[in-house]
Amino acid sequence: MGIATGRPRGRPKGAKNKRTVECEADMREMAARIGNAVGGAFEGDALAYLTSIYIDPAKPENVRMDAAKAAIRYERVALAPVEQAPETDFVPLAERLTRYVGTDAWERRAQPDYSSGKKPVFKKNRR
């Protein structure tokens, strides 16, 4: 920080550099030239410019093909790849047990019988 003289120092905030202002002016001038040369097809829209190139029969075929390849992604929607689910023979365990034992027997085994007044005895697997 220096001495406050009352005069602003440097470029004010938001002001563009001299070089930036010159470049933007050159770009506007070039866009105007292209617009006049192509016949108004290029109005700052890249797709319109590519379309004007691949429609123009005076352009070489390879240039027209490249322009068409670049423009096709914006003119037509690309289809998303769809993954096919593989068919499997997977059957959940509960369903397999029901088929093996039978629904009635499986339900009977799941609920112990307390009608006799005795506690049911569950046997442990011994290996």
C-alpha cells in the first residue's frame, strides 16, 4: 500500500485488458467476414455452420463427410446401450426348500407342537 494520492492505480475492476478488447474486435470482424462469405448461414451457431458445409456441393467430399460426422451428434439423439440381463437358473433357498419338502410339511416343522404340554427338544447337529 502506498501513499493515497486520490488518483486510481491500475485497471479498474471489470475493465478488460487492451489486448482482450483487440482480440474480441478481431473475432467480431472475422465472424462478419465469414457470414458474408457463406451467405448468412453462420450466425454464431456451430451447428448451422457445419450444416452449411456438408450441404454445399462445391466443397470437397472428404470435408463434407467430416462436417456431417461432427454435426450428426447434435442433429440426432444417440441411442443408449442397453444391457441384457443374463438368464439364470437361480431359485431362492426358501422356494427350493418348499418344493423339496412340500409346503405343509415345511410349515409344520417351522412351528413346534406345544399341545402335549412338553417342551419340544431341538437336536443339535454333531459333527
